[in-house]
Amino acid sequence: MQVLYVDLVVDPYAPEPLYVQVAASLRAKIESGELAHLAPLPSEKAIEQEYEVSRDTARRAIGQLRDEGLVFTIPQRGTYVGPRP
Amino acid sequence: MQVLYVDLVVDPYAPEPLYVQVAASLRAKIESGELAHLAPLPSEKAIEQEYEVSRDTARRAIGQLRDEGLVFTIPQRGTYVGPRP
DNA sequence: GCGAATTTGTACGTATGTATC
DNA sequence: AGATACATACGTACAAATTCG
């Protein structure tokens, strides 16, 4: 039986690392405005469940966006859209 | 019986995270010249054994020095002292 | 050139701590 | 008090590229 993954945002068989794919998906939501300025990003656990990845992968994705200056994290609070205030 | 850890560079009971302590130790070796410009840092595995920490902790320590611009990493090669060339 | 060893990268799991809500 | 959320720290496994004998 053939299995397709067309409904998945991330593809474990793609050459790009999973965390890069998750980051790209989140980045798209930021750039489209779906995640507005100062809006909270999905939590690590929410990303785990939404994308069906490990927490490690969720954290890497957020870390990449943080490195890009797109989001900032407040420890024990969450991660928000925008440059570090 | 009282146990002291005076011989350990890192102290699991200290308030600072282990990876910060490992990074501080490596930073001191760089600043003292023990690790000269372009010299290779100990590999992740070597750091694991030297400091008796997990690879996760070793990687975090190296990552911190990289964030500080003190070292740069060449994938599948190693990490070297100096700014990214 | 080949194969083994080395080294970093990615990905998963689990546990604990701490701060916030 | 309990749930939520991020930070740290341990472990394992496999992949990919480089280095070395």
C-alpha cells in the first residue's frame, strides 16, 4: 500500500532537517501575519503535537527563528513574535 | 562521610548550569593562550570524558563559545579557536 | 581507492528544576 | 495548589562528511 504525506507540513524524508521545515512553517505564519507582532508562538509542546516531532526538534525550530531575530523568548513564559524588546 | 569536589573543574551542585561552567573552563584556556589561535578545541567526545558530562552539555558549552565569536565550527571537522574565517 | 575511525548534525526519549499563570 | 512553559541534563541511535592507515 502506498502512503502519501501530502497532508503533512513537514516531511521526514525531505533532505532538509525537520527543524528547518518546522521553522519555515512558523516563519511563513509570521510573514503572512497569521502570527501577528507580539503574538505568542505555539509552545514547544504544542509544536510537538502539531507537527508530530520531538521536543528537541521543536526547540531547534524556535531557536532558529530566534537566531534570525524574528522572535524572542521569555523564560518560563513563552516565545513571541518580534525583535527582543 | 563528607565528599568534596575541589578537584573538579565543574560542580554539579553549583547554581550555574554545567554547560556554562564547561564553557568558562574552555574560555579560560583560550584567553590564557593554552588554546592558541586556530588550535582545535577538544572534540565533543573529548569534552565528555574530560569533564564527565553528557554530549548535550559539551555541545551547549561549545555553542556558547561560538555565540560569543570565540570559536568557529567546521561540520564533520571540528571546532577551532578564532572568529569565523 | 577502500575501509575504519573520528567528528559533528539531527532526532528521538526521559527526567528534573524553576518560574509563571 | 495545579497546570503550563522553558531550561538543563542525561541517554540512545543513526546520518554524513572528513581523516587516516
